[in-house]
Amino acid sequence: MTHTLNQRWAATIVGALVRGGLKHAVIAPGSRSTPLALAFADRESSLKIWSVIDERSAAFFALGLAKGSGTPVAVVCTSGTAGAHFLPAVMEAREGGTPLIILTADRPWELHGFGAPQTIEQRGLFGDYVRGAESLPTPDEEALRHLASVVARLTATARAHPRGAVHLNVPFREPLAPPSGERGPVLDPDCTTFVDTEARVQSSEIADAIARAERGLIVCGPGELDGARVHALASRLGFAVIAEAASNARFGFADAVSCADALLRNERFAREIAPDLVLRFGGGLTPKRPQQWLDECGATIVQVHEGGLPFDPHHRAKWSMRALPEVGTPNEALLVKRNAYRSKWLDAQRAVLRAMKFETLNEPAIANALVKALPEKASLFLSSSMPIRDVDAFAQSDRKLRVFANRGVNGIDGVISTALGVSATTTGPTALLIGDVALLHDLTGWLIARRHSLSLTVVVVNNDGGGIFHFLPIADRSPHFEALFGTPHGVDLAGVANLSGAHFHRPASLSDFSAAVTESLRGGLHLIEVKTDRKENVEAHRALFAKLVEAVP
């Protein structure tokens, strides 16, 4: 069988990606990408192939697959505007440190610049939002070996520090389809293996600063952190740990400080508990108050950005590094002082938790009840805006959970698709907490769930518009607020369930809500809608925080 050059070229690209650890590929339909789509499909014994009809959803679904699997995921589209729809997910991948491999098919050089359809300048399409980019020539028999190493290097770039998306632009000349429907070759090309081997940081100055600290604090922002490793370090050093909900260092860890937002609203406590040294892991903190407190507390801040970009917009960190230096175990006298500091955090938290009671089905109660209903090792995806803030402020669980969020750029686009990608690559049930505007922003994601029969519990807080804007000063300062910020839509979300074939639940009480979540976690696609009022939600939050702040000893 004689394969066309297009087939061999595409098979070499896919073979090099597989050698680099690729396990998933998401394909958006199109003509110019035919050789690539078929080459991926020909590797179905070693790759999981996902077909998604909309490019924006395809890219976010790939993002979720990469988050859940911890490996690079490829996403493929045709030429023209198709690739432009990948940009939001590429931005999130860059800022969130998630490895993606973007493949855009292109028309050959001789069709550019003279009006050929579906033809734009695709070189540099994603600018600085990708970690690396290669614009290939049209297939060339003499360049196959070079091609394999170029793809291998690009794949390694996606995985190396700092992780992110890479872009491979691949032009093809016609004919695009193989003659007589022949399957393409399955190639495993010889190519260079690129290894990221940055040595562990060695710095006596940093180690000495950590060793001297008496009031040591570890702060974990959003990220796919190894919570067990963080808490083992904290236990050895005697440091307290503030762990945001999406850090993966909170749920299931008894010593995690989860009420920092409430505790630090108490000005007396915030002054008295100031640390002298802070180790920062993960991204920026979601709630404003703890982040402001960290910036202003005067502590020496050591930032560790494993796999992602450093978060230090106010330049408070004294050191920023990829890995901590080796730090010795403190002596007994120092450990006593550190443990006393940690106990102050945990004693105050216990007082706050005793005051945290939920009786009505409002937005804080929804966040709390959802997390409590999740079993050990379940996955939870948190949408930006109010869902991640409510879970961070009000949710507790003694079960270990995997928590995900798109907190690189903090957008509400593509949330359904990303959560489905997580669900497809993790064990155990997956739940998503989302607002109504974010849900409507990604309706195509529901088609992914339907086409691939994916399980997901979607809890939507429907307050008919943009609830978070009611917490901003503009809410009381403009007659145009409701039209421009509140943006009521009046959509009956039962129609979304009908669109996707999801089981629909509309609980009327806290007990009904918990029962609906428990039922949904048995499998299948579920949409649980809870209707709330935006203005009442602001009042409920303020009243609850006032109660919690008063409870701080």
C-alpha cells in the first residue's frame, strides 16, 4: 500500500506526539484538517479520540482533559477562523499552567493573499499566549525526520516549566482525503527526547530565613497542588496552612485553615495573627481580604510556582522559585513556638465553624451542602464568579476531594466543557457548581456530554443574571445597572436539560437539594437548578459574615 505524503506527514506528527506521552486528542470537524483527523483516528488503539463540533468548546474540553489527566492533550481544527475560537482556552492554559497542544490545519502558501476561502494568516495566531509555536512547511518527503523532532521539542515545551499551550500550524495541499479510503500508516518515528531537568533550588539564605521563622504560614491558592505533600511539609516545620478551596490542600486535611476570609475580616485578629514568614503555593487568592492582608502583613514571602507562572502582582515576594531548598527540621523550642501560632489559627477557626449554621436554601448553603454531599475522591469543578467564592468561604469536608477551576484568567467561558473534560479523565463522580450566566455561556458543552454519554452533576445557582455585580459599588450608583450588569435573561433552564437529555432537578429545600445531589452522583448527566434572588443574596452574605466575624475569639 502506498500512502500519500499528506498521510505520512500527519502520521509522523501524531507518532511523535504519542511518543511524547499524548493520550487524548480532541477533533473539531473540518476539511483542511482531514489528514490530521484521520491520522489521530488511525491511532485509536493507543489514543482516546473525542469529536466536538464547536472549536471553543473543543479547546475547553481539551483543557479539562489535561487538568484531569495531568498530561498534554491535543486539539485539532481546520483553517480560517476555526483556530481563533481556541484563544480563550489557550489564554487559560498559559495563566493556569495547563499543557495543551494546538494543531491548526492551514492552506498552502500559494493560496494565501489572493482571496482563497477559509484562509487567514495563522502564523503567530496566539501571540505570546503560547509557550512555543511552529509554522510548518507543506509536507516534504526529505523533512520527515526533522518534523518528528520539531514536534517532540514542542511537546516537551508544553510540559516544561512553565507549562502551557503550544501551537503547531500545519498546511496541506489537496488531495486531502486518501485515495480509495485507505487507512494511513501508524508511525513511531525516531526523534530526540527533550527532558526538563532544572535542578532543585539550593540556597542557604532562603533556607536560613525559613529556619529562623517563629510564626510560619503556608498559603495555598488555586492549583492542582499535592495537598498531602504540602501538609507533610507544614507538619514537619510546624507551620499553619491557609488552603483555598481550589488548592487541593483543603478538603480532607484536618489542619487546613479554611475560614481565612471570615477570620481576617476581624481586624483585631488580623493584626494579632500576622506571620513573620509565608510560603506561597498555587495561584492568587480568590477572596480579596486575605490577599490584601498578605500583601500588607510585612512578612517575608517566599513564592514557589511549580509548573505555573508566579503570582506576585504587587511584588511583595522576596524570593520566587520553582522548588524550595532543603530545610532542616526545627529544634524542639522553635517547634513549640510555631505550633502555638498554628493553634491560634485552628482554635479561631473552630469558633467560626460553630457559628456557621445553614437553615435556608441560599447560595452559601448550596456551596456548603454540595461539598458535604460529595464522597471521598470525588471531583469538584468550581466556576468563576460567586461559586468559587462561596465554596471557599463556607464549605467544609473531611473527605479528600479533587478540586478544579479555571483560575488562570478567571473567565466564565467554557466552564461546562472544561468540567466535562475533567469528568472524562478522573475516577469517581464529578460535580460542577456554576452560575446561570456561565451556564448559558457554554451551551455547546451540553452537546459534548450528549454525544459522548458523559456523567456530570451540574448544580446551577440561577439568580437570573450577574449576581456578583451586586457586591460592587456600581450596584447602587447607576440607573443602568440592571440592564448592563444585572442582565436578566428569563431563560427556563429546564430547556437546557431537554437539549442534552440531562435529568432535571429543581429542589425547594436544603434536604431536597442534598437528596438530589446524592441521587445524581450515582451516574449520568444531571442538572440541579436552585433559584435565588440577587439582592437577597447580598444581604445573606453580609449577615452571615457579620455573624462569623463576631464569633472570632
